Amino acid sequence: MFARDDDVFWYVRYLILALGIPGNILSAIVWLRRRVTSKNSSAVYLAALAICDLVYLPLDLIINSYNCFVGSWFWLCVTIH
């Protein structure tokens, strides 16, 4: 009847992806417009932050999915190399 904690974790993760990816794309487009960057020096920083978050979200999903289904040995391999 109730969802397990693992199921809730994945539902929240997919919700974050569904809202985060389009939001970061829109944010980067808005902050990288020439009118905005010429008047606001921190616009470049905010655009870079949106792009970094846009790269991080799918990579985090891939790494956590791999870690969940294969095992925790992946983190050992990442920390050694």
C-alpha cells in the first residue's frame, strides 16, 4: 500500500530531473542574452551555474543508477583513479 523508501527516493529524483533540466536550460538562455550580460556582470556566473547543474543532473542519475543496480564497488573505483 505504501511506497518503500527506495521508491520514494527514485520518484523524487525523477521529479527533480523533470523540473531541473528544462529550468536550467531556460535559465541559461535567459542569463546568456547579450542585453542581460552587458548590464549585469553576475549573469555570466549564473549562466555557468545553470550549465554546470545541467551537466550534473543526468550524470548523478547515471552514477546512482549504476551504484544501485551493480553495487557499491563503483565508488571504490572512482576514488582510487
